[in-house]
Amino acid sequence: MKFNVKTEIKIKELIPAKLIPRSGSIKNLDIKEKHSTLILNTTRCREVTLPKYIIMDSEDFIAIGLYLAEGTTYCNLNKKIKHSGEIVFVNSNPNCVSIICKLLGKLCINKKNLKWKIGLNINFKANINKDKLYNYWVREIGLGRNNSRPNWLYYSGKIGGRLSSNTSDKGCLHIFYSSTIFRNFFINFVQKIFDSSIEDKSEQRLALILKGFFAGDGSVNYSDKFKRKQVEFLSTDASLVEKIRKSLQILGLTSIKETWPERTKNHTKSLRIYNKHDFRILAHFEIPDLVDYKRKTFSKIINSL
């Protein structure tokens, strides 16, 4: 890893002033200090204990990017049910899931207490051993064996359908932590860490956040035959796309094309990168390196320059 970042984070500064419940009116959030911890409480919610501060390292900033890409952050204030009341993270890469679990551990959420389930492409159904698949994720992540959801395995895709490069017979793991208070805190925490990194123009922190985001919602495409060399950061959230763009510009990228579903054939918003100068910056900061197949494809682009 290119950067070894160590940053002390004061948790109280990142706790939202108000709590948005799963349903009903916005509530006041009570914060009490006890020794080295903070106790968060409000009516009709289970209290949450957080540390007063944590030391965030390089992997924790990568976790911020991973959650922004693959974690649940939605909140629909105009609807009766505003959100799920839980944090959810989905990924098929055990290393990425472990990085998220490490950050949650620093925030007093033990991975043994996470609920979980597995999504598997239906084309693997005939050949999969369910017990081996179950044990694989328990072993790789250190999950609570008895904490799987009742319907812990579900199937997706179409029989005979094309399998993408990140589809495997190990499936995709979903991890859940149910707590309205922790959900409010954690989403605010993730967003504020990203915002402050942009405000500070911290190249090291932003490179790590982008590295995590790219592992989740980035794509790299190389074809020597069709002379295609392309890197994309993808999102359906326009405000998040803008933050990604600002971050890339802080790192020195100069030619970033925006694509939008209403103007192109793409189904999602994206920031698209084509040129040598910007490819070399991405390589310098090791942004495409977290997931093997993306790193290998990007290496082909770099070797062709």
C-alpha cells in the first residue's frame, strides 16, 4: 500500500444532532460520556456505545470508499418508511468485506454480531455445495455461524445468462447490522470523513477513499483490438459523483468526462477517464489495485502507454 495514514478521529464531532427514525418524526439524540465511551440513546431505540475517538489507518479510509460504493445510505424523508433501520454492505471480495468489518470493530461493532446472507448466480446452483459455501464465508470473514438470515442463500441472474468478470461460485456476501441509532451515526460518519478529506485537499486520504470506491463501483476496460482504454467511476447519486470528480481533480486528473443516463445509453451516472496523463495518476496512487481482476486489466492499459 502506497500510503500509511494515521489520523485521530473525535467521534463526538461526527454524531448527527438529530436522529431520523425508520418511521415517524425526527428525534433528539441524547449523548452521555462514560469513561472512554459515548452512550447514544433516544426514545424507542436500543442505545449504542461508541468510543470517544479512534485512530483511522489506511484501510479505514479505504473502508469509507467501499461503503460509499456498496453500502446502503438511502433515506426517503417524504415516505412513511424512511430507511431500513440497519447498515448493509454487499461485496463478493472477502478482503473488501474484512476491511469494512475492521472499521466497524473500531466503532464497537463486533463482526460476530453481524447478520448475513449470500447471493449466488443461479448458473452455479446445480454444482454448489451449500455447506461448503456457508463455511467458506464463516471462515473467511469470521462471521457468527448462527447469525445467518433464515433464508441465507438466494439466487439471482438468468439461467444460461452471461457471467461478468466478478461473478464467482462463492457468491456475494451481504452483511447487516440492525440499529437505527448506529445507522444514523455511521452514514453521517462516512460522509463527513469524505467531505473533510475534500475540504482539506488531502491527497493521501482521498486516494485511499477512491481506491475503496473503485473496488466497489469502478470499472476498467481494455481492448487492444478495438483500441479501447477506459476507466470509470460509477454511481446513481449525482452529489456523490460530484464529490468523486472533485477528489480526482485534487489528485491532478484533468480530463474527466461525465456520462448521464438521460443523454447516453448508460444506465448509471459515471466519470470516465481516457487519457495517458490521468491513467498515470491513477497508477501512481494505486487506485485500481484493490481487486485483482481490475488491477490486472488496468496494468494492461499502463503497459500499453
